[in-house]
Amino acid sequence: MSALPAPMEQWLTHLGANRRYSSHTLDGYRHDLRHLVECLPDTPIERVTESHIRQSIARLHGQGLKPRSLARALAAWRGFYQWWSPQCGIASNPVAGIRAPKAPRSLPKALSVEQAQVLLDHPGLPDPNTPTERRDQAMFEVLYSSGLRLAELVSLDVRYTRAEGYESQSWILPDEHEVIVKGKGGKTRNVPLGGKAIAAIRTWLEVRHQFVPPGAVAPLPVRTKDSAAAPRPSGTDSATSAVGDAAALFLGTRGKRISPRVVQLQLNKLATKTGLPVHVHPHILRHSFASHLLQSAQDLRAVQDMLGHANISTTQIYTKLDFQHLAKVYDQAHPRANRKR
């Protein structure tokens, strides 16, 4: 795989260091920038024009890229040239006036209230007893209770901690029934934790030590945000990683912070056991959290804050999902509905 031009790599480094973009986002941007380079192999990036950009989008569309993927690629290209144009003397951003084809916006998929209860209560199955089962129950209760993204869930620590060059990004406050989460764009928000989630977390913490391997980093000292400034990093990257694993709320069987993939696999496994007729992934619990709150409270702004959406238009899509639910209930229950959907 060919390397990107140096200015593109510098931009990605800038986003990671100064804007704190996640590695997942940076990988996506790198993939999209490579599309542009491959579409214009004989054109230096400082000579790219609006016409070149249009040709590249047409070529990618011809290769089967969907409107949403094209829009993401344009966003990456636009961001790069917005950052680099002033530095290299380009008069204007060649991507500024180009828009991707409109994509139909699909509604998020959510479980019904009954399906969510079946997933988390799993009637007919034994209560969670093994350490793995207790951990999984706690993870899924937190996802549904607080509407966290998968990356936010795995970033949770047992408590706020600063030690050996490590500082918590997200952590739980069980006594306050809250979780502190650092989400997209580096924004921190407080989200409530329900009683079921708190109980499941405490049950998991009783056996969490069984996942910690012998010789692992000792339990971290409790430090509050009012403590003295964090010490400067003095250890290696591996030492810092070990401190992060020691602080993690959810651990894998090898004693390290649990990976997103393990969460996905365990949730899908539980959904299969309970016999739910839908594919269940972590984000569907976030969608279910938002949909069920709106069905009950009708407070769009509060749901926006809890989900961490920058724009309320992103949250408004759940009102359409809620209306679909209401329309279905109407059609089934109203004696004069008599409509076919």
C-alpha cells in the first residue's frame, strides 16, 4: 500500500495531536485521502483543481461507492485542503464548492421495550453467575441505561485516576448514579446510570479481580479532580498501558481493557440465546435508549445532551422512529384506522 504524500500525513498527525481525533477516525480519513491520490496518480496534490475533484468523485461513484461514502471522502479532502491551502499558497480550497449526491437517510433500528427487557432479563435462562456473565450483564445494562457509544463504554474506568502519566477519560460514579464520558470531539458529558446498571456493576466488581493476572499493576490510588496536578509521564508506553488496564472498569479474560470486538461478540451471543429475531449490536442499544426515552419523556433537548449530539437535528431522527411506533400502535388499536401500511 503506497504511502500518502507528506502534507497529508502531517494533517493526520495534527488531527490526532491537536484535535484529539480517535485512531478509528484517522484511519477512515487516511483511507479517503488514499482514494484521492489513487484517482489522480499523475497530479501533484498542490495542482488539484475543482475539476479534478469532480472527476475523482465520478470515478469513485462508478466503482460502486455509495453517496454516504462519497460524502465522507469529500469531507476528508475538504478538511485537508482547508488546513493545507494557506500553507502551500493555493488560492482556494478545490473541494469547497462540491457536494456529494444526496443519500436517503435511513431510520436507526431500535429494539422495542419488550425486546430490550427480554435481552437484559433473559427469562428462561439462568441468572448471570460466572465472572464473564456478570461482566457482560453490567456492560449491556450500562449501554442501555446510558446510551453510550461502544468506544465510550470500553473507555470507562472504575474511578477517576491520574497516575504514572495516565489520566482517566471516562469513569463511573456509582453513588451519584452517574457516568462521566468523554465522547466525540473531546466533549465530556454527565449521563445518568439506572438502578439496574448500578446493581449489575457492583455485582461485576465483586469478581473483577478474577480477571486480573498475577503480577499485574497494583490497584491505582484514588485521586479526585481536585488533587494536585498529575505527575509527568515517567514510564514507557507499555507501563502507561498497564496503568490504563488496571483502571479499566471492564476487562477481558487476559486482564486488559476489554476490546470493542469482544463486546460485539458477547452481545450477539446473548441475543441468540434469548431468541430475539433481530441482529443485536451495541449501537442498537444506544438507539433503543434514545427511542424509549422519547416515547416516555418527549424531551428532545435532554436526550440530545445525554447522547452527546452536537446538533439537535441528529437527535430529531429519533422522533420519526417514535412516530413510526405510535402509528403502528394506532393502526393496531384504533377501531376506525382500517389502514394498510
